Amino acid sequence: MNRKNDFDKKSHTVHEAMIEAENRAISEREKQEECECKDGMFPTTNRRKFLTGMAAIASTGTAFLSSNAVAATQSNTDHKIQSDPTKELGRPTNADGGYGSRSQFENEARWRYPTATRESSWTMTPLDKSSGIITPSSLHFERHHAGIPNINPAKHTLTVHGMVGTAKKFTMADLKRFPSVTRMHFIECSGNGLTEWKQPTLKTVQGTHGLTSTSEWTGVPVSTILRECGIEDGAAWVLAEGNDAAVMSRSVPIDKMWDDAILVYAQNGEALRPEQGYPLRLLLPGFEGNTCIKWLRRLEVSNKPFMTREETSKYTDLVKGGKARQFTLTMDAKSVITFPSGNMLLPGQGFYEITGLAWSGRGRIKRVDVSTDGGISWQTAELQTPILRNCHTRFRFPWQWSGKPAILQSRCTDETGYTQPTIKQLIDVRGLDGHPRFGSIYHNNGIQSWAVAADGSVQNVHHY
């Protein structure tokens, strides 16, 4: 048996399936758009026809990614559209049952990567539909290794043991008695952009960059709990372990735990969503997303890393010669233009405000430069406040489009002086040995290019 050929065939199938997944998501989005203010930028259609069609799909049980769109529309009750809201009463107060819902005209949704099972999969945040820097909890990207557990918070505990003065077990009620902090931070999967190493593959910014989101997080600093237990001399690493079927586990340097790690129990002003780790999650600002263990149940202190599956066979970066970079925990500076971006259509020449997001796991974003000529020249964009450590920062840049073909790019520099590289610069250093179809897998923070054609259409390209 030729295992390499089998692997190549499998990776090719996954590659094609992801392209098809995005195409389906795009198709559903196009069916939902009907606002005249978006004419020329997004295709429009009749909403009633869309709902009828989706109901038919749902009834057959054959929907694949369409289920995301079905859920999005079903979660928004269709109310009567008033011809003149000033001449008739609106809906009764609290008619939604006490937990608000968004307008029936808003249908942004995540779409799922087409893995073999839904239990081990991930969903992508629609960055092109975002405003500001906060991602709604319902649109925050997901990554699961063995499904989403349903945990009773009254029975959930966190055990802290190993090289500690006193091993302790904390209930959720215990943890909430400690002083809390609230901070805004991004989380990014280290596989964000994995399809884009060798060639431009996915069409939209949701597909190329949708595995990052920013939330407001509330919880107890890990340092508080470490002081509560006491740490022995020589302690250098902490094993964080989740309470899911995968028992997701990662080794974390103890310096990070002392610095800014948080035991999170709330997100965007309410309890964590189950898919985000309810009732307790570890948040490591600036570290790759898989280290932010969800459904956290155990912290074990040691003098060495634990060499778990997720830091040996997975989440390591293969480089030229077959060696691997291990414990590449910090997410480097990265940016992307979200408007205009892939699969959009500009209605004509004239003024546009280019906007996007920049972030770095090493601190604050210091500067974002934008190019409209494929990197020949660069101009400084405006950074929109707030500008926070380990947090998405929105940038804006005024652009007068002449109607001629253009290539839009952004590159950011963080407060350490690190500047976002091109994809070619990354490949020159790391090679493409990580995956037969995609090339490398993790930590693609290369500059993204969007090509604007003379007809206003925007597509994903590689341009160095």
C-alpha cells in the first residue's frame, strides 16, 4: 500500500470539500441579501423565495452547510413589516420571551469546515460583516476535537495540583468569590489561513481568516489561584486539561500563567457559551487558540512540559529538512482588509473606505500600512480606538478608486517592532513540508492580497 498516495488523495478530497463548503455558504448568503443599500456589493434576491427554498431543503434532511443558514433564519422570527411604523403600534415589550433576538433582516452566520464528523470540526467567523472589534458570542469561531460537552456548572470543579504547596479543588462558586478582571482579547486558531500557503484557495475573508474573533472576557487571574495554592521552587510548566471527550490538554509555561492568564467564566457580558467552554475556560492572551483550553477541569504544575498529543503530533510546525518547530505559542502580528474583500463587487469608481482588522499576540498594534498597487507604495492607515494589547484593532483608509484594476494589501507592525511578512517570506524560511496539499499548516500570518478588477469584482490572489 502506498500510504503517501492515500494521504495525498485524502488531503485533496478535504481541499476540494472546503472549497465546496465555502461556495455553499456564499450561495446561501447571496440568497439572503436584499437591502438596496448593498446593491452592487452583494447579489440580491427575494427573501420569501429564500425562506421557502430553505424550508424545503430542511424538510428533506439533505442540507450540508445550508444548516447554518437555516438556523440563522429560524432564530430570527419573521414579523410583519409595517408600511408606516408611525401609524400603528409595534410589537409588545418582552414578546421575545426575555432573551433578545436580532432583526429578521440580519442573517450573518458561521460556516463549518467539512470535516468527516461534526464532532471534530470548526466554524468560521464572518469578518466581512463585522463592525468595530467585538465579535458577537454567537458568531465567535469554534474549534472542537470531540464535540461540545453539556456540563452542569454546579458539579464542575477545577483541580490544581502537582508542584504546589497545597493541592486544591475549586467549584465554580469558589472561583467566583475571588476578585475578577474584564479584558478584551482576540483568540486565533493557529490553523487560520492554512489553505492559503501554496496558492489562493478560498474566495472570502471568512474563509481565509475566519478563525479569529475578539470578545470581552471576565474571570479570575490564574495568578490568584497559583498564590492560593502556593508554587514549589523549580516549577516551570502547567498542564491545562479540558473536560471534553478529547480531554484536550496543553503544556503552558508557568511564566504565562503568572503574567496575564485568566480563568474565564463570562464572555461579552454573559456566561460563556457551551461552544466557548462553559462553564470555565482558560484564556491565554496572544497564545494560539488551542492552548485556551475549554471546559477546563485541571491544572497540574510541573518542572517540564507534558508532551501531549496536541503539542507533538499536532500543533507543531514542520520546516525544511523535516524538523519541527515546537511550542510556537505566540501568534505573530497579522492584518487583513475586510472591505473590500473577496467575492464582493464594487458598484463603480469613486470613494470607498478601506477597512480591516490587525492584531498581534506580542502586544498592541502600533501601525497599519495599506497599499492599493500591490505593495509598490504604502500609506499609513488610521487606527480606530480602542487600541489594546492582544486585541483586534480596526484600521481605516480612504481610497478613491479610478475604476482601473488594483491590488489591495495591508501590513501591520506591533509595539515590538515586528512587521507582518509576505507569504513568500514565510515560505522562504519555513518551506512547504507540512501538508501535501496545503503546504504548511499553522501560523500563516502573511500579507493578504485582494485583486479588484475593472468591473469591480474582488478576488483572492497571491501577489508579492
